[in-house]
Amino acid sequence: MFEEAQLYSPVSHHDDGTVEVHLGANHPGFNDPDYRARRNAIAARAVAWQPGEPLPRIDYTEGETAIWRQVSHELADKHRRRAHPEYLAAKERLGLPTEQIPQLDEVSAALTGLTGFSYVAAPGLVELREFYSSLGDRVFHSTQYVRHPSEPLYTPEPDVIHEVLGHGNQLASPRFAALTQAAGAAVARAERDETVQVIADIFWFTMEFGVMFDGPDLKAYGAGILSSYGEMDEFSHMEIRPLDLVQMATLNYDITSYQPILFAAESVGHLEDVVGTFFAACDDEVPERMLAAA
């Protein structure tokens, strides 16, 4: 299990109307005042946004664009060799640009036509129940900032590269989109926070860090792996376990480092049968049943 506040750097609103993103001391941008000011400015755009308005468009700098370009090109070959065919087909359908950062409204328009998903802008931390419940409506809360230039191939938190290159491509698959929506619908039904946490943990080990066999070959389909240069190299060397809902719901894990234990589905159909069925049937008695079975 993980702490919800680890998902994004917390954001606070000051009395003078300014917005501040609080980076951890080990964040690569912690001692960079220009980067911190940029993060604050981008977060402020999301804070000011209201439903029904056009999504804020960010005038990305050449430096930010260069990071997107580098990551896109570095990941392209790794995706061809190590991503699951379901993801690769979805990536081709979505057709994200590699030379410039797409605006969220552009990605939303493309996804809406493919699977009905759309993006809304998030300044940073999104409360767990709010984030997942929105998935039930096929709405994805996305940050718009870019990772620090000192570590272009790594981010300790989800940035626009993770949200769009990882999740956007994944959500262009009707089957992956349906699983994501089912997780959100399960959270929307849940009354207990413990139930929400179980759903989030199983989502973490599947849609974020899931792997899947393609014949004899192990491939990645989780957005967290597919948006991480280093994790694409390492995932096949980790401890690979078969899908196990109880283990996924009760295993402790650290989202700030490579995942040492991954759970493999035999196929997309297998993932749907095990995880999709769980999301569809999940109720507020699940936490006790999981603990009893652990």
C-alpha cells in the first residue's frame, strides 16, 4: 500500500492568490528557483480553470519541448520491443506528436473519439477518491508540467509525459479504457476508504505497473512502466508473479523506486476476467475478505 500524498507534490493556495507546489527535499528541482516558479505558474492555470471552460493551454518552452522530444524518441524503440501489442496498437491510433508537447485539449479530442475518455487539468495532488471516481466517468485528471531537465528520463511524480505518453496511449485502447473506467466505477460505489485503497492498489499493479505475456514473451502494458525509460529496461528482471488480487491489495510498495515485484496476466482476456470482474463486483466487504485471505 502507498500514501496518497505521494501521488503528486501537494499544492497550496495563499491568501494573496498565489499558488505554490511543495516539492520534496529529494526532488531534482527542489533547489532550482526557476523550475519551482514554473511549476507554480502551471499549477495556477489549473487551479483557475473551471469545468465547462476550455482547458488551459501551456506555452511550453524550448527546453520543456526538448525533454518531451528526447523521451518520445528514447521510448519509441523500447516500446516496439517491450510493449504489449494492445498498447502498441492504441499508441498508433492515438498518434501523439513526438516533436512537440500536445495540449491536453488536443489529446482529449482524440481520446474522446476513440474511447470516450477526456482530460481535465490538475494542479498537483488529487484526492484519491476524486481521482478514481472521475475515471468512472471516463475523465482523467492530468498534470501539465514537465519533469526537471537534470533528469529528463526520470520523474519522481507523474508529469505530462507520464500522463499522456503513458496513460493517454493506454486509454486509446478500448479494452484498457474499459478496465480503467471499471476501477473508477468501483470507487464511486464504495463508501469505505479502505475499499477505495484496495481498488487503488490493484489498479497500481495492473494499469500502472502491469505486465502481460504475448506468447512466451513478457511485455509491459502499465502506464508507469511504459513512460519510464529505466523501468522499460528493468521490468523483465523483476520478480514476476501471476495475477493475485489478495497479494496486489496487501503488498507494501514504494512508488518512488522501481517495482521489485510485478504481476503478469496471461493475456488481455485474462486481465479482464480477473481484474475486470473484480472491479465490477467490488463492494465494501472486500477489505475484510482480502485481509482474511492474506
